[in-house]
Amino acid sequence: MNPQPSAPTCVRHPDRPTGLACTRCGRPACPECLRPASVGQHCVDCVRAGQKETRQVRTVAGAVAGRSTVPYVTYGLILVNVVVYAITAFQSRDLFDNAQGGTTFFTSRLFYDWVLVPAVVSNGEWIRVIGSGFLHYGPIHLALNMFALWVIGRSLEPPLGRLRFLAVYLVSMLGGAAACMLFQGPLEATAGASGAVYGLFGAITVLLLRLRQNATQMYILIGINLFISFSIPHISIAGHLGGLVAGTLAALGLLFLPERLGAKTQEAARSIGWASLAVIGLIALAIIAARAITLG
């Protein structure tokens, strides 16, 4: 009498006999290793392979769609600005006049070390190019910039993706600093996140155009802010305009340039977008360096 053939065992659990199998690869599998599928059931190995093969849905900027929409970078930038302000207020012993304390010099050491002064940058103090973008003259200046960053960041960060959003913010900051170096007096001091915020204004306007949505409200908002910049004394017009131009160009490079250059794949489009951001940032740095050399 012939012996009964042994029952097949699960490929992942050899000690478990099973009469089930994966409908994709045909290998025997126990109930624990099978997952329901549109047709039959797939083993966990085939499920993982299928997930890798599935193309991720991406936004127009190349960010993975469906990820968390919580704008962590926006909140992080706001936190950094608030912490820096708190340090300057503590050092100056004045919550409302954290920069000068009513005198002609900066009573906060951090403010003194980071405020953007073209002639001092020319002496090699490059930290001021970025550091000045996190300083603010008083709580109203801070509150206005952080409110604008909060409003724009929540709408712009998810479609751009966190890293691209941060890159646009920093490139806009560099653009504002470059304009200040180029057009302001050698001893004129500038501080604030306004250049970066104006860059986000330009970037979200470009995003609306890319999505074929009405950008009229952004045109009005930018127009009002520019009018205020030109109307109120001691506001850095150059910093605002420089940030606006840099942020707008950065968004154009991310959202329109890949298509214009005929990018065939998502990878190529993302590479072109990142390259355009790098080029704009390098141009801003080159302007800052050239101006520093002429002042040195």
C-alpha cells in the first residue's frame, strides 16, 4: 500500500501544513501569511513586491501625495523664529525693544552678531546672511511675519513637500539678503523673515497658476504688502523684493521648468527642479560674495 503524500507546508512556516496557496506565485502559505486580494489571496511576500511596483502618486511639485498634511517645517520655522526672539529679548532685558533698547547700539549680543550689515559681512561674518532672517525688531514685526508664514506655509508645504518647501524658504531668504547687500548702504542694518515670507508669496502664486486656479487674491495681497513696504520708513524694500523674486523663480523652476525642458519621467522632473533651486541659491550667494568683495 502506497503511503499518503504529505501535505504541503507554508513557505514561511515549514512546521505548518496547509492546503492554501498564494494565487499570485502559487506557493503554499498558511492563513497567517495570506492577505485578501481583488482576485484570491496573496502571500505577504507578493504583497510587499506589489507595493514596491506600484507607482506613487505625486503632486505637481513631485512630492508624494497622501503623506501627512501637517506642515511640520512651517511650525518648525515659526518655533525657531520665536526662540531666537526670546533670546534677544532676554539678552536686551526688554520684551518690546529687543534690538536697541532705546540706544544706538544693539543690546542683545545675538542681535549684534546676526543682524545683516553689508560692510560687516564683507569682513567674513557670513552667518549674518542667514542669521538675520531669524531676527525681528519687536513683537509686532515677529507676529506679522509668523502669521504670514503660518497662513502660507499650511497651504504651500504639502504640495511642495517638506524639503522643497524648506529649500524655497531658504532660497528666498538668500535672495532677500543678496538684494540688501547689493542695494542698501554698507552700514545699514537689516533683519527679519520678510524676505523669505515674500518668497513664499511668490511661490504660492506660481503654484496657483500651475494648478490653473485663480491667483487674484495673491496678486492683491502682494500688491498691498509692496505698497506698505514703499510707504513706511525703515522697511527693507530691497529685502522684500529680493525675496519675492527668488521665491517666484524657485517655484517656476520646480513647477514649470521640468515640463518646458521635456522631462519624460518623474525622476527627471524632480532632478530639474532641485537643480533650478540650487542655481538660484548659488546666484544669490555669488551676488553676496561679489558685493562683499567690493566692500572689503
